[in-house]
Amino acid sequence: MAGLIKREDIDEVRQRTDIKEVVDGYVTLKSAGLGSFKGLCPFHDERSPSFTVRPQVGRYHCFGCGEDGDAISFVQKMDHSSFHEAVEKLAARIGYELRYEDGGTGPSREEVGKRQRLLDAHKIADEFFRAQLLTPGAAEGRNFLDGRGFDRAAAEHFGVGYAPQGWDSLLKHLRGRGFTDAELKLTGMFSEGNRGIYDRFRGRLIWPIRDIAGDTIGFGARKLYEDDQGPKYLNTPETTLYKKSQVLYGIDIAKRDIAKDRQLVVVEGYTDVMACHLAGVTTAVATCGTAFGTEHIKIARRLLSDDGTGGEVVFTFDGDAAGQKAALRAFEEDQRFVAQTYVAVEPTGADPCDLRQLKGDAAVRELIESRKPLFEFAIRASLRRHNLDTVEGRVAALREAAPVVAQIRDSAIRPAYIRELAGWLGMPIEEVSRYVGAAAKRAASGAAPSGTNPPGTAEQSSTAAAPPSSGQVFNRPDPRDPVAGMERQALEVVLQEPSVLGDGAWERFEASHFATPAYAAVHAAVRATGLAHAADPVAWVEHVRQEVPEPLRPLVSELAVTPLPASTPEAMQRYCRDILARLFELQITRIKADKMGQLQRLDASAFPEEFQRLNRELMVLEMQRRALRSDS
């Protein structure tokens, strides 16, 4: 079992990772000045790019929505993964072997290498199947798609492919790409007989099954020919990559809209996912040959930010007995969600793919919009199992339905359903309420406390523990204030190019006075960090972030990634020196003003020595100011 990753290894991964290479996998970046890159923000919709990446300091910041972080937090947010998973993914990317606390272990370098080989094999197979769909031999597959309303663009969007009818088409292709039979056996793409391995998928339409990060980890295959003796749908068997209880088809293309719209729609098949997305329901996913279970719920909660502030899961089921049974199974898992759970049932029994063909895109959207709370569906389903025309039947129905109502979390909704149930049964509200209350007490007495984790299971934070907050509120600095503007530019330079703090500049910067409260706090954090960490820009910025109060950490990221107006290294050095010179000149001007005030208040005849000292200090300050001017 994996333990907590050692802190020094986390820091090493953060420092060694090129954040631009990571972000490039998700966002198209263009140069925005020396050492800065800009693109459209992946966290909110925008037309003008405001998402800035500064590889030298290892951070990103969006000047539109305020999202900021390092490579680890970027992977967490984009892949909806845990901190632990993001660090392991980045470590594998750079070939760094992690160490774990308390004797825990993580994937070894050998295991990481094997996994990457499996992923590479799946990627090549994916490309092979897609290319085969365009060949003359795949006419039956293209006809199948066309008959269900899917054109070539739809097939390309979802990566649909075709497995040729031969026994070794894919096998020869992957052998030709350098894969051994021992490796290919582990992929799940091949079966084994007396003469060795052969293609598992033959003469079938192929859907790539991808994980949340977009890597192909398995395939789903649909029968096309009558002489195929296999099942209608044949999936990849369980492998080290593919665990059907942890996979949701379509999650890779739906994840962003699920997180944005706070909605997850669960349908039953690959073509249903395609139909929903093409009809505008872009939050649809499907399980792969298994019921929606505990592991799927973990994925849903991560995507929905299932924190009690909203979000919904919508299940679509046929209106027949099997569909009702599936809905009730889903209800059993409902209490694992904080999000509201709904069911959308098509009375005619049409699935989303059939519905789109028969009635068009609007009908699919209307099906999802007509969703009903899952507990209402469950209550009505339980009532249908009893003869409500008899007293005995009504009492039996009440006994079965009361625990369902008792499970409704929303205390404002539960009384309304008690009244509804009383009306459906034709029984007094007080009696129904008493049964529901008793069911709730029984459930509470036998249930473990929720919302807590066992000792030792807390997920590792992406940052060290923050110091206690002083409670100070920092207002956004006024960009029109010239002093605040000067202070901001100086902090941008120091955070991004700390090398300019040599030759006595550090002492001058350390002694500088910052008038703007937010910038003064960042200045204090830089002083507290010290120059010891400045040799590593990534560690430098991260240490400063840890020193500032929590509300100011996004400001540090913003200062660290703001593009500096220089196009060459020489121009960058000149700009940085000029900005620091202006800061130091501002400090000298402030000190001179203080001493001039002291001089004017002083009685020169009573304190001649003090008068002369102040005059000498003013002269030294003026010489320093002129020297700064001549150096800049």
C-alpha cells in the first residue's frame, strides 16, 4: 500500500518538471515576452488569452479568473486527480523514483516502464483501428454508424474504429512496432490458443475506452456480422490498466463540462454517449459492462466537487422492469453523494441513441430535462409492488417506503415527501411521519458516523501547513497608485529574476519600505525566505508563497508569472536593474523627506552637531540617488 510521498521528493518533482511541457498537453501556448507564455484559460471560457505560464518559476496564473498554481496543481485540476496521483504521474513523466514515508511503497521504475509500454501499445492500436474504419473492408461498420445517425465527423470525434476480420491483423501491426508477445499478452487485446496469441477483436466496430486523463486503456467492440458467435458487445478483460469498475466511457471528453455544469449524466452504452453529446448533453458517460458502483461514485464526486453546494447525477434507464431495477440499484448508492441524484426514464423504452434517431436532438435534451428525483422514483416503485386497495397493502407499502423517505438528506424536502407519501397511500400525515421518523432512528443507530476519515488516511496537502492567519484583510492594490505600481514592478522583478539582487542590492531591497499593505506582506515574505533559495527559481517562489498569509498566495503567483517587458536576456537584465534602481531611488527620496522634516524642526543654534549630522546624511543620500541615476 502506498504511503505518503516524502516532502523532499515532492519538491524535487516540482522543481524538475517543465510546467510549459505539461500545460502544452492541454493548452495552446504562445510566447508573451521573454520567458513567458500565454493561452486561453482551460478553467473558464474566454475569447482573449489571459492564462500565463512562467516556466522559470514553475507557475501559472490566469488574469481572468484568478486560477493559479504549479505543475502539480495543474495536473490535479485538469485530470481531476488527487495530489498523490498528480505527483506520481509527473514523477513517471520525468523518470523520477519516489520514496514514501512509513515503509509505504509506490510504483517502481520497472512498474512505471511496464505501464508506459501498455499505454503505448493501446495508443498504437487505437490509431490502427481508426485507420481501418476508412478501408473498404470496414463498409459494414460505416453502415452501422450511418444507420444510427453518426457521420464520419462523429466517428472521428469519438475515435471509433474497426477491427479487421483476420486473426492477426493487429498482432502483426504491434509486433512490427517492436512489442513482444509477452508484452502483448498483458494488454487484453489478444486471446491465446494452441498456436499462440491472436486478435481478440475481429470484424467488429471498436470504441476506445480512455481514462480521465485521456489515455486509451481498453476497447469496447460491437458485433457486426451474423456468423460472429461472440457476444453482442465484447470489452477488454480486466488488466493492470483496465478495471471496469473504475472506468466510465466518455469521461475524457465530458470531464470539463461535468465540472463546469455540475452535472453528470449516466447512460447505458457507447452509442448513447455519442447521441447525447451530439445532441448537446455533453456531460454524458457510460459504464462499461457493469453497474454504476462505488468506484464510479468516487470519480463523480471528484468531478462534481461534491461538497454540498450543488451538482446532480442523472441516470437514464428504460421504462421496463429491468430499467426500474437498475434505477433502484442506483438509489442504493445515492447516499454516497452529496449531489442530488435524478432519474430520466423514457416511457417508450427508447434509449438516447434511438430517441435521437426517431425524434431528433431536442428530444434527447428534453429527456434529461424531464428528470425526476431518484428517491421519488424509488418511492413510487416500492408502492407499485403492493395492492393499495387494501389496508394490509397500504401498511406494507408504508413500511417499505418509510426507510426510503428517511434517507432524504435535505431536511426541507423530507417533510414534503412525507405529505406526498401520505397522499399516495391515503393515510394520515402524522402516521406516515411517525413511520419515517422510526426508520430514520433505526438507520442512525446502525450507521457509522459520516464525513470522517480513519486516522492516517488524510490526503497529503499540496503545500505545507499554513501559519495561523492574523485575520488581516488585504485589499486589492490600486493600479492607478504610482507608488503601488512601483512596488508591484519591483516584486515582479525580484520573484522572477532574483539574480539581480547581488552586489549589495539584496541589502538595499531588504531595507526598503513598502507602503502598500499587500505588497508589504510579500516583501516581508521575501525577506523571511532569504537568498538561500534564490538559486532555484521554482523553490524560491514556492517558499515565498508559503511565507505570505493564505489570501495572498494567488498574488505571489500572479507576480511571478506577469510577463516582463523585455525581448532579450540583455534587455531583461537592463529592465530589472532599472526597476530596482527606481525602487531604491524612491526609498532615498522618502528618507530624504523624513530628514528634511527633522532639519526644519531642529533649532540649529541649540543643536549645532545634530544640524551638521543631518546635513551630511542628506548629502550622502543625494550622492546615492545620483549614482543610481548614472548606473541606470
